[in-house]
Amino acid sequence: MHLDMAEALRRAAAADHGVLATLNAGRGADLVPACFAIDDAWAAIPIDSVKPKGSTALGRIRNLERDPRATLLLEHWDADDWTRLWWVRLSLVRAEAAPEVVARLEAGLRRRYRQYASTSFVELLTFRIEDVAGWSAS
């Protein structure tokens, strides 16, 4: 069943993580798990130094420099009860958000993920939410 925008955004905001897709010029879609925050028509994905990385010069950043479009997929899976399945897809465009929006997104990340409570971000990728689609089994 199709989710209306309000319900899709409610479920998206409540999801604990998602999968970010960006476009790699040579390979096509690059997908990575992502922490995120949503504030009205904005989403943010942090680049942090909390989780181990070989470098913070990440492919997703290079991809977004070439093409600012991205997709964030959020979903709920229940192997035992398929009536509880749902997904939400946010179509995003990387954009610079106003300082007050960035502050709300950062605060949202710190509330959602205890690991971010007292750390600084290497970078905060901000996106305008351009389109929302969603589906639920019930």
C-alpha cells in the first residue's frame, strides 16, 4: 500500500539507519549504510571519525561533487511477519542549508545516536528532500 508523504516522512524519521546511494561515474550506484537526521525538507548525513575509516576522503563525497543527487532508503524488515514490512525512499539533492537548519540537524544526530553526543563531525552532508515515496504491507 502506498504511503502518503506525512506517514512516509514519519517512518523515515523514526528509522535508526538507512542506505545512502550516490552515483559513481564508472560503476553506477554506490550504496553505503548511513546514519541520518531529518528536519522538515532537509536531511543530513554525517562524516564522522567515530567509526574506523581508511580515510575521510570518501567516495560518496567525490560522487556528490560530480552529481549532487542521492537517494536515502529506509526500511523495516520482519522475517516472521511480512505484514509489518515497509520502505521509504527519499530523493535528495546535496545543498547548503541555512545555519539554523544545520544546527537542528546536528542536534538531531546527537539525540539519535549516543556515539555523536560529544564528538565533532568531520563534515555534515546536507540535502534538500526533493521527493518522498513509500510502501507498507499493511
